[in-house]
Amino acid sequence: MPAAPVRPSVTDALLALEGLLLRGGQRTARRNAWTAVLEDRRRAKDRDEAEHVLEAVSASTSQAT
């Protein structure tokens, strides 16, 4: 006796459709997240450099007085 064909459920169909529709959006979201990470790293580096400059200026000013 042949087995009855398996029909996907509505949930399976919706998940498959969601996967197709969101594929490009997920790629964009990952790209945007990585860009944000790189920008945060750049800002942190800039803050560190500014802190070192301020400390150097502060040290030279206090020695001059």
C-alpha cells in the first residue's frame, strides 16, 4: 500500500515564504551591524587618541607653571 503524500502545513509554508522574503533583509542587517561595529571601533580609537593628547597637554602645562 503506497504511503499518503505528505502535505506541508501552513506553518511550514509560511516559514518557507518568510525565509525567501527576509533573505536579502538579513544580509543588509548583517552588513549594517558590521558597519556599526567598525564605526564604534573607530570612535573608541579616536577617544583614546584624544585622551592621550589631553593628558600630554595637561602634563606639559603643569610643568610649565
